[in-house]
Amino acid sequence: MKPNRHFLELNLAIICISTSGILGRLVTLTPEVAIFWRCVFAAMILGLFVRYKKLNTKVTVRSDLKIIILGGILMGVHWVTYFYALSLSNIAIAILTLHAFPAMTALLEPLILKTKFRFYHMTLALLVIAGVWTILPSKDFSDNTVIAIGFGLISALAYALRNIYTRKVLPNYNGSVMMFYQLIIMTIMLLPFVFLHDSTPLKNDWPLLMGLALVTTVIGHTLL
């Protein structure tokens, strides 16, 4: 039953994570501030869960800390650039470009982790490039859709790198604990932006951010 359970958890995770496009598109805060509050709300919820389950939150190996911090920074870049893509274009463009990350992972993983390179991954990457090319409206870099595609691809790259680097340490920690670590790192990383940008829209955006925190982040990313 174990493979079936993991398969169901994976699909449930994808459904939950897919809510980020709709909820994120409706948020009116700047991406950095929106992600900051998303991290704050998610860290509070996940922190209570970790405490309730009495999960071990200690970093067992000191060298793991650098990878966890790097993973948190890359996750922050991934979320912020994805929200920029959402704000500049439509949900479809943001999601299509973001989901170039599997092809990027397939190409980068052998280089970073020294694993075996599979040539059919090159075919996959070329298909992804062709797919992105077909949705490119023009070569005008002042076009919002073109800029959104650029942010989407940066988001995909950051997510691919985060997954590759944290793969080494992920088996040593509970999924909820790892996500909690990264939420704390992102909160610290984005804190300065709260003082640089207007947070007034938070009065209206907090239900959306709470949805992003609970459904997309706590349930979706932890399951994934």
C-alpha cells in the first residue's frame, strides 16, 4: 500500500500547490511583502503542528545547515519571482514557465550531484524550450508578458536548484520540519522589504495570504 499512498499524497500536493496561481493573482501587496506574510502565517501554523507532533527540530549535521539556508534563500527567490510573473501576466503564462523546472532539474542534477546523465532529458529540455518559445509574444523586452516569462523561468531555475541541493539532506529530516526551517529563513530574508513597501493592502489580502499559507504551503509543500 505504501506506493499507492505516496502516489495519492503527491497528487493531493499538486492540487494544493496549484491554488497558488489563483490566490497569488488576487493578492495586491508587492510580491516581496506578500511572500513575507505568507511565510509568517505558514510558519506559525507549521510551528504549532511541529510542536503538537513533537517532531525533532535539531539540525543533526552542521554541514546540513548551509544547505538548508541555501534552500530557503532559493525558495524565497522562487516564490517572489513567481508572484512577479503572476502580477505582470496571467496565471497560465506564470504556471507554464514555472513548470520548466523538471527539465532544468534533469539537466542540472547530473552536473551538480554527479549522477548519470540521460540523453532523453536533453529531448525533454528542447521540448520545454520550444514550448516557452511558442508562448513568447514578441522579442520586445519591455513587453510585460515577455518580462513575466523571464520571471517565470528564473522562478523555475531557483526551484530546480533548491530541489537538487536539498535532496542531499532531505532524507535526514521530517518534511514538515524542513519546510518550517525554510519558512523561517525566508521570513528573515524578506523582512527588510516590509519597511520599504506599503503594507496597507494587508487589511484586505490577509484571507488570501492565509489560504496560501495553509493550503498551498503547509499542506501542499509539506506533502510534496
